[in-house]
Amino acid sequence: MYDKNNIFAKIIKGEIPCEKIYEDESVLFFNDINPISKIHVLGVPKLSCKDFSDFISKSKPGAISNFFKKTEMIIDKLGIRNTGYKIIANSGSDGGQEVPHFHIHILG
């Protein structure tokens, strides 16, 4: 079950501030407050989904490709397409997921 009080849900609702990189009606990208590399951006869909599988099963047609197309747009905006980057998505406690809202890390 999705926890509507997780930190990313609160960030999406504007209850907790973040340093936004990009936002629209379906996605939010923002700087990680504890970066592990020079560039560390988090990307979250605004859909209430706890992990990758939940995101896939709950998404309407086009929402998944939209999320990843926006991810590519952010990679361009950050200027890391040619120098290299890493995209990480942890899923579930055994996968190292700490916040129960599907999200990706973009590291550059």
C-alpha cells in the first residue's frame, strides 16, 4: 500500500521544499539533498506509486515513456549526455529503496 506521507509525496505536494530542476503536471526532478556525486538529481512521477512495478502497473498509456523522455530532457539540461551519467532505480527493501515512492537517481 502506498504511504501518502512519504517524503517524496510531501515534496510533490509542496509541503517540503526542494531545489527544482524541472516540474510539470506529471513529473518532478530536483537536486538530492545528500548528493553522492557532483550531479545528483532525483526524478519522481507524480503518480502515487511505491516502486517500479507499481509505477508500471498504475500508469496510463504514454505515462511511462513520458517519464523517461523527460528524464532524457533533464540529462540534456544538465549537460551530461556526452560526458556520461548513471541512472539508478532501487526497488523494494532488498533492492536498497529507502523512500517508498518510485524514483530514479541521475548521477553525473
